[in-house]
Amino acid sequence: MVSAKLTNGYLFDIQGFSIHDGPGCRTLIFLKGCSLQCSWCSNPEGLHNFPEPLYNSSKCIFDFLCIEACGKQAITAVDHDLHFDNNLCSDCVAYECAKACCTGALKIGGYKISGDELMKKIQRDRQYWGSAGGITLTGGEPFLQPLFVKALLQRCHQSYIHTAVETCGNVAWKNIEPSLEYLDWVFYDIKHMDNSRHVAMTGTENKMILENARTLATNFTGRLVFRMPVIPGYNDDEEHIRQLSGFLNSIGKDEINILPLHHLGREKYSLLGKTYYTENFIPPLKESLSYIQSVFRDHKINCYIGTETPF
């Protein structure tokens, strides 16, 4: 088999030694760009598909060296604070602003990487996985970089590396289909079954997501595990759980992993100049998660809570 020609991709993190996103010990690869705007997102630095400034005002001494260095004139100073125009930053390749910063107040979130360089990192981690481990692509939405993802998965497949991806499904089917033959495992997120409720908290309709889920259930021969973030007051009511259970029954799938809301990504928002607006969301109680699990089980759906999974 001819090896895939690896293109370049955009990442914002690589994490080793993960035991929660697929079988065995795994390397997680976080790709930039997302097609949803979930209110509870814990990786806001993955929303844009380009490297972007991360600004920590508490470290800034306001020497304005970054402003002088920026060839795009994308930085302005207002009331002892810096503001960045991402429309101007989006096509920057020099990142002179971050290079000029001498206090660590300004860094760039994300980077371009060649497929060959990424494969070297993956092969480096391989000795730590054990017999069941591998890689999991997440983000962001991996399938917004379909050529890079396909080529990377193909190379891993040829190297007998177990492959998994976590997707929100809100991409064209043509972005997903070419990678399926090189995938062993898919985690598929569903936020809400009601379209209007889905739009309200993600900014996008759920029609494509549900259509792709049906198509994937029919065409994908690997393991397909659905996931749902549990957001109290949004999607944790019994009626919604019954609707989602019915949907999974209708497509012949019987596994879901429910993930309780957390606030671990809160501090990242200020670095991006964004307002963290989920303070009123309270992480679900253990009793609530257990009840949701029982409703799924009543509908013949195997439900795993958080990290309590059989993989």
C-alpha cells in the first residue's frame, strides 16, 4: 500500500497518557477549528481554525513592544488593556507580536505542523501506550481539516496504530466518509435533540448532525460510541433523555457516554478576550447522573458516566 502524502494541519495541543478517550493509553491530538459555538466549551482556543493571540493582562507591563512589532496593526491599547483584531490575525504567519513580548504576557494559541513531524511525535509516544492504545483526534472539530485527517489516519492505519476520533458531526458527510476505512473508533457528540434548543446553545441547527449520525451508524464498521455533555437545565431532563434514547434505538446503536459539565476551561476565555458566560451552569450532581443513566438503561442503552467506561 502506498503511504499517504501527509499535508500540514493546525493543532492547539497534544496530550499523552490519556486513558479516557478510547481503549488503552492514548495520545490526544487537538485540532483547531470548530463548526459549533457551544456555550460550555472548555477548549475555546480550538474554535478558530488559525493560531491566535493568548493575552494574559496580569503579566503585561504595557511597554507596547508587541504593538510596534505587529505588521498587521491588529493590536490596540485601550485603558491599560490590549485588544486584538482576529480578522487581521487570521492570516498572520510571523507572530512577531509574541516574539517581541518579554514577559510572557502574549503567546500564540495553536500552530501549524507537518504531517511527518506529527507522525514522529506519535511514534515517540507509541512505546507508552501498551497493546490497546493509540491516537485520538479531537478538538475543535477534526473533520474541518479533512485532507490532513485522512492522510494522518491512513498513515497510522498502515503503521498498525489504533485510531479514534471525536466529532460533533456538524460537517459535510464528504469530510467524514474518506477517513472511515482508516478509523477503528468514533466518539460522536449529540448535544440536544430539539433543533431550537440546539441552536440556542450551540449557534447551529442539529439537522446535519443527526443525518450524519444515521449515515455513520449504517456505514461505519468500527465501534461507534455516542457522547452527551450533561448541562443541567438544558439537556438533563427525562423527556430529552427519552428522545435521545429513541433516536439511538432507531439507528441500531446502544452505547452512550455522558460527560458532566465542568468549568476547567474558564481561565482560557480571558486569555482570548472572551467573556465566560456559563457561570450559572452548575455541574450535575452524582444522583442526577445516575438517574440519567437509569433512563438510558430502561431504553436498552448502555450508558457510561464520565470516566467510568469499559474502555
